[in-house]
Amino acid sequence: MPIEVAIHGAAGRMGKRLVALASAADDLRVVAALESAGHPALGRDAGREAGIDEIGVLLADRLDADRKPVVIDFSSPRGAQGAVDLCRDRKLPLVMATTGLAEPLQAELRAAAQSIPVVWAPNMSLAVNLTMRLAEQAARALRAAASGVDVEILERHHRFKEDAPSGTALRFGELIAAAMGQDRHTHGRHGLVGARSRNEIGYHAIRVGDNPGEHTIVFGMLGETIELTVRASSRDGYAAGALQAARFIADRPAGLYGMVDVLGLEAS
């Protein structure tokens, strides 16, 4: 039997790709396409909105009471609250792919994971998660570098992205800081700021056009530099990862899971 999924934020850029890719998968079935009350697309076929044939699922602002799908939230920091409330109250598995969540909602998500299975990650991409592992390995190896190491994180996204730096960039920084010991995180620089602090990680957020996402981690030393770059050419990598998370969590017990679990990557 196919795994039933509900897409929360189904009329958004990522939501449409989730609808299209899930509809093409033999082992998944889209049973609900959810959007906020008053959204102009409500009542339209979710497949047509996603640029594919009709799938017989209309965009709606609520989930039918008899449905028990895996819910994938790829909406917005504001819309994510509705997904957490829905899954907690109805005891539904949740894939939380929205980034930029405020701390109170993050706390609610952790609490919800005590009673429902939750996959929560700052990025659903296989390539990004593999690059995170590489960044951790590099950070551990470079920690004792004689000349010291400066770490900068550059990220590019489309003009519509609401949070900056991206959740993925912040996660890169957390992992590197844990391995190397930096305790200062600097977001951009302006004016006469003085010499660079040796215990900081710098973040730089670029917002241009329709860029689906790219991250570069710079390890700068005296005389040499290492750069790790991961770049998306479309949103499909993120959508495919979220759908893989839905497959993973469909039959899991309550708990908080990450993409390390979904992808079978060994934790560092």
C-alpha cells in the first residue's frame, strides 16, 4: 500500500514540487494539499497547480478527519505553526522542512516529538547533508593547524527567502564550532571592525533572483585555503529528501529524527 502524504504549504514553490514528485512515485499517494485559510488557490486541483495532470486532490485549509497521512511541512516560519498543531493534536507523523522557526516553535516541535515521530532538519538535501559531514571532518582535522584557521560561511538563495542566514548555514556553523571551538558568530561586517577575531565564524547571506540554494564553507589559513561548496540547480533535491523522510518516518515510533537517520549517515 502506498504511504499517504499531506503537503502543508502545497501552493508554494516547494509545495508544488512535492506534489509533482510524490504523485509520480509508486510508493506514495498525495491525499491532502493544505494551504492557509483565504489562500487564492483553495479549491483548485493540486496537480494542476503543480504543473502536472489533475490528481483529484483539491487545495484545502483543513485535513479530513478520517485521514492519517504523513504531513510534510514546507511552508513558511509563520505557516509551520499550523503543521505542528495539526500533527500534535491528530497524532500524525511530521516532516518539518521549513527553516527559520522561532525558538518558541522549536520548543513546541521538540515537545511534540515526545508523542509523535518528527523528522526535523535545516536541509533535506542528500548533497548538503554529505557536505556537512565533510565540513565536520575538515574542522576536526584543522583544529590544531599551526597558523590558525578562519571560517567563513557564504550562502545564496532566491529573493523570496524570508530568513537569513539560512538554517542550513547556521547548522554548518554549529557543527564546525562544535568541532573547532569557536564561540562567536558574526553576521556580516560593516565599518571599521578591526582585525578578524580568531574565535569567530562569519556568515554572509546573499539574496538574488531565483537561486534555489548554495553554500560555501571557507577554511582560510596562512598560505592556503580549503573551500567546500554545495550547489542546487533546482528545488527537486530538497523535495526528494523530504519525500524520503516521509517514507522513513511513516512507521517509526515517537521521537525526534534527523536526515542523518533518514539517509543512514553515521553520526560524527
